[in-house]
Amino acid sequence: MRADLLLWSLRYFKSRNIASQACKSGKIKILGKSIKPSKEIFIGDKISINKNNILKDITVLKLPRNDSKKNII
């Protein structure tokens, strides 16, 4: 799952665009390295989020389901 989509779906950011901008500005890191919004996130990845000068470290235990593309009849 893409980094920006994961951070948005977990509600760390209000929109996917804001999550994407945070990735581009270097506020999101995996193993101390800044990532691009398109970086694939896997189970077990340790993500550091610097939002409003508050550092949050999370470990991905499970990926959320992607229900955004449901077929509505």
C-alpha cells in the first residue's frame, strides 16, 4: 500500500494530499530515511511521523482494507 494512502486511511492526516506533502517535505521516514508518497509500505515497517513537532513512531502490524473502489449498484 502506498505511504500517502496508508497515512490518510489511518487518519494521521486529514487528506491524502496533505499526507503526500508531508512525505515530500521529509516529515515521514522509514528507518531514518525520508520517503516518497508512492513508497510501498509492508507489514513490519517502522514509520516515524513528525507532525506539528510531535514525533510518532508506529509499526505496521496489519494493512487496512482498500474499500474505496467498491462497485455500487
